[in-house]
Amino acid sequence: MSTKMRAVSFLTALIFFICGCGLNKPPKSTLRYDISGSPATLDPQYASRQSELAIINNSFEGLTAISPEGNVIPAAAESWEVSTDKKSYTFTLRDDIKWSNGDSVTADDFVFGLKRLFNPVAFSDAADDYLMIKNASDILSGNKNTQSLGVKALSEKELLIELEYADPSILTLLSRASASPCQKEFFDDQKGKYGLSAKNVICNGPFIVDSWGDDYVVIVKNPQYRKKIAIDGVNLYFNRGDSVERFLEAKTDACLIPFYRFGETKGLSGEMFYDQSWLMLFNRQKDILCSTEVRKAFLASFDKGEMLSNIPEYLKPYNGAIAPDAMMGGICYRDEAKLPTAAPLPSDARSAFFEAMEQLERNSMGKLSIIVSDFEPGPNIGGQLLREWQQKLSAYVNMEQLAYQQLIDRTQRGDFDIAIAPLVSQSDSLIDRFRLIEALEPEGDTTLSDILSAARQQPDTAKSAKLLSKAEQYIIDQYIALPLFCSPSLFSLGEGIEGVYYNDINGTVYFADAICSRD
């Protein structure tokens, strides 16, 4: 079973760090890591950028946490009890949890934090994730006020959360940054500036925000935290250049390396996890590709196994639209959703293609192009497809090679005829990875949307996974997409660095258990 977070350590050459503008050379036991961009806020209830969450998830602690093995474990709560009907959760907080200013963390702090998600002046983007909480939907629709949300402090150290319906994923959700506590007195004292600078935030996690500059945030260990932290802190950098190059130049102590950069990192070891599935995607709103029979003929004109026989060894031929290591609501998606089966294809692609064109009353297919990555195996696969389509269908297709982010942007906008690209989303929801295909549904066809809507509304995570697997099978059966291969990322640590965990679902690196013994 896939793990959400993994601890890694490996050997690679590191040199002493010479700091850039804004920071002195960090102490020996201060780690260095590049985050994805500039944070705009460190308010847990309203943060959404990966860079923001990277800081908050190391500075705040929720009621629960996710272990390196992917299991829900106690965090600020030492224990909880669940009612017989699975709709009431009573949490008992630890006695030794404190804010960085020395105040005790109370049940009221968690109540205030959760209610802030449903502030009618400006609902948090994360509020939709907590619709299982009693009255949450009515609050969002304006039928009830925020105070009716089903969260209540029974005492200073006891918290009750009531649900509209049984949903075990609530325990996973309570580990997220958006479910962090918020001390009302401190919040009110900030007069609208909460989370906007280092001095405008207090923390209850293993680190506190010490300083925030133009291209860095420094977090240092929290002396009030309930466990001993072995390192002094972490310097988190952004906008300083290519993160992989900086890691290879020993300017940082850890790096998440995408597969298309593996050629630059030979000899590095670490934890490899398969986080993306790459598919051939057809835009059904583009010209002749509206025809199922045309798409079927395009797919019948090549042999997938043969085409993938020469891909790099770290890529794996794969039949699913969702990557094999994907997690959903705290469970491994593939444990609940079997791999889709291949759709039947005509034995004679050429005859099938011309029959489809005749049905469309077309004697020309017009201009079509395929977009692929500008790194392997994109150019190789794209070139093979062009040859096969020309030889077997007399179909001339252009090819555009794009950088990774350009490829993602084009597919997300629906600006393509045919694409070889991964399904990705801005959230950690697997269902949202189908948004680009859902957005390209022809007018009057809501089949995919209906399946995805049912999956979103299904409170049982296992049942929701099974519904999502129906969506996977549907796009394959309708020849909208053909899964090709899955690709990995490598999370690597420098020499002498141990105990750092990477959560491949929310994209956060956790430093609380880090040990630094580098020279």
C-alpha cells in the first residue's frame, strides 16, 4: 500500500552553504529547502498555495496527523471517541500543548479555527472540504449562521464535532492546515493583519515563524512544543532559481526531483513514488475528434506495448488514469479501485477511420496537432504516433513540443486537439483531476459530470473511490483517453540529513523529526 509520507536519507556530495541576499550563513543544524513560490499569507484557514502550506504544516498542529505510513494518528488530541452512529467525535486534547507565546491551546481555539472557515464575510476555499460537519452546508448557503456549526468546546480540553452524516475522512481532514487552531484573543489583536507577517502569527506546532523576507521565510524550533526538536530550524527559500540545480550545487539540503530531471541527478538515491499517470487525451470539442469512431481508429492504428517498449526504465507502462501511489481520504486509491480494462479496438484501423469519415460526410480531416512534452518520452512517442497515423490512416498531424508547465497549462485550458499529458489538479482531490475532461464534455452529454458529482457527494471514501473508478473506465470506454505510463518523483536528502518526511498528497515536507549531522 502507498504511504502518504516517507522518510528518506541518501548520500550525495554537499558543500558548505553560502547564503544569498537577506540571510547570514545558517547554523550547522539549520536545514535549507526551496519552496515553490512566494507565500501571500500564513493564515491556516485561508492559505492555499503550496509555499504557504509548506510553512504552516510545520508551524501548526491539528487534532490529528498523518504518520509516515499514511495512517491517522493523534496530534494535539491525545485521543478521541466516536459515537455508535459514527456522527459524533469527542476529542481530548493533550495537557502539554501550548502556543508559542506560552498560552495553553484549548478546545475553544479549535472551535474558533473551524468556524473561521465559514466566516460569511469571506468563506475559506477550504470550507467545502468540511461539509460533513453539522450545518456546514446550510451556513454556506446562507440559511444558518456560523455559530450553528457542529463544533463545541465541552471543556478546556474536550471538543465535540458533530457530523451531518457518517464520514471517516473527517479524521484525515482534521490533520490539514485548514483545521488548525486559532487563538481568538491573538487574532483580534492583529486587527486584520493575522498571518501577514512573522509577528502577526503565533504557532502551536514544532516550529515558529521567526522572519519573513523578500525571498525567504525562517522557521525556528518552538521551545513550547510538546516534543524535543533536534534541529534549530529551517530556512525556506523561494524565487532563488531552479530548485534542482540549487540542490545539485549543495545550496539546499533536500529536493523533490521530477522524473524529467533524473538525467541530471544520476547517482542520487532517495524515495521514489509514482505520483502521475500520463495519458493520450482527445479533445471531443475539436473538429472530427467529436466522433467516437474517429478516436477509436486513431487508437487502433498503433500498438501501445510496442510504442512504450523503449521508454526509460523508471517509467512504467500503466492502464489507470489515477497514479498507483495516489491516496484518497487516508486510503490507497488502488486498494479500493481496480485498474480499468482496455476498450476494444477495430482490427483494421484504416477501414474504421474511413468509415467514420464517411459517416461524418468528410473527405478531409482538417488540421490536427498533438502536444507533447519537450523531454522524453514525449518527442519519441509523438514521433511514433505521427508516423503510424500517416502510414495507416493517411492522416497528417502536427506536433508541438512544450515545456512541462506549458503542457499542463494548455491541457488545463482545453487548448489542444490531442495531448500526451498527466491529469493534475490544484487541489489534493483525485476527483478534481478529471476537471479538464469534464470541462470538454459535448453539450447535452453529462455522463462524466454525473459520475464525478456522485463521487464528490458520496461520504464513504471507499464508495467514492469506486465511483471514481467508473469515471476512469468511462473515459477509456469512450476513447476519450488512453492511459500510457506512470511517472515518479524522487525526494532526496543531503548527506547527514535524516528523518525528513514528504507528503506526496499535499506536497509538504515535514521537518519535525529531522536530524542534521552534516559537517
